[in-house]
Amino acid sequence: MQRGVMSTASNAGTEPANKYRLAAEKAAIIRTNPPVHLSCMEGAAYLGISPRKLRELITARRVKCARIGSKIIFRREHLDELTRGCA
């Protein structure tokens, strides 16, 4: 197996593996029953936007987040505040 390439055995027949996007099944679970703390990819799936757009919102200081080392963590309520502000 090449470095950086994920095996498609677990999601054979659904969609190609992509390290920048959650599998459709996991994204649907996060949208319907999200945890309290979300990673950048999980937060993007929760909002229905790309992780890159979410990082742009962090840079523009439109959404609150915490950094633990290089990992970005969001509280679900802060993401909900962002969606209320857009509506």
C-alpha cells in the first residue's frame, strides 16, 4: 500500500477514499447525532461545508475553536451560533 493512500476495502462500492472528506455514512451520523466536541473534518460535515472553508472561517474569526497542538477542536454550540448568525 502506498503511503497516504487509504484502503478502499471498508467502503468498497460506495465512494473513493479521500483523506480530506468523511465517508458519507459517518457524515450523516454526525449531522443527525453530533458529539459535543468535533474535529475540523467533523465540524465541516456537521455544517455541510468543506474543511477548507471552515478553516477560512477560523482565520476570519467567525467561529470559535480551540487548538491542541496542531489539532483544531470545535464545540457544537459554537458551530450552531455560526449557523444562527447566517440565517
